[in-house]
Amino acid sequence: MNKSDMEYYRQILLKEKDKVANLIEEIEDDTVSEDDFKNSSIKESTGELSGYDNHPADMGTEVFMRAMDLKLKNGEAMRLYNINKALEKVDLGLYGKCEECNADIDSERLDIIPETLLCSNCSKQHKKEFETVEEDIFSKSEYFYSELVEGLESTNRYEGLDLDYDEL
């Protein structure tokens, strides 16, 4: 990659860095009011005077929204990390090289994902490895339906009654 290309991608990365940093700051500022308090409690972030007058589902929604914000923030923080790492690679003259196989990353890929550190082949390989690990973890039957749950089924029946639940 020549110097003009490096400078072109540096400018793109710097713009993305500013956008992502601003987005993270907006996510962190979860206040309703105009004051400067950040990371307020759920009660304060909803603007309610009391948590007691809310329906439990309203509080559940608020907790869900907070969890979603945290997940978004973590994703954007990882993206910011990759952008900073890509900027370091620009400074070292190594930008556009895959970290795994050291092959050149296609310019089309860099245009779409300028902070990428992997070529498309290595990225696909990492995705396959992640999916394999995910399948191994979540396909185990004990996570979804275990012998313990099967044993609990018999404890819910009355002694001496032989009811067929399908007939009810």
C-alpha cells in the first residue's frame, strides 16, 4: 500500500474514531434531565419520582434497555479499540496486512470495514471457530432440559392420583 492510500485510510479511520467515541459518550450519558450527572440509577433515568408507582414490567423494560445499551457500548468500545489498532498500523506502515496470515487485505474490504485487522479468509475462519465453540456450549442438553427438571415433574403430582395430563 502506498503512502497516499495510507493517508486516505488514516483520514477515514480518524473520522470513524470521532463518531464512535461520540456514540460511546452518548450511550454513557443516560440521564433524562439537563444536569451533568451520568450513569444515574434506573429510577433517575426514567424520570420517575419513585420506583414503587411503576408496574414491574416497566422496570423490566428499563433494565432490558440498560442491558442493551451496555451491549452496544461494549461493541462500540471494541470497534474503537480496533480503530486505534488500525491507526497504529498506519503509523508503522503495516496497515492493510492481515494479522493472521500477513496477506494483503483487499481494498474493497478496507473501504467497507476500515478498522479490520483480518483478511476475509481469516475472518471467515475465526467466525467458523466461534460458531463451533458456540454450538458446543449451547447444544448440550443439560443447559435446556436436564434430568433434574424431569425429576421435578413427578414431585408435582399428588400421591395416589394417576392423572393423565393430556386428558385435562
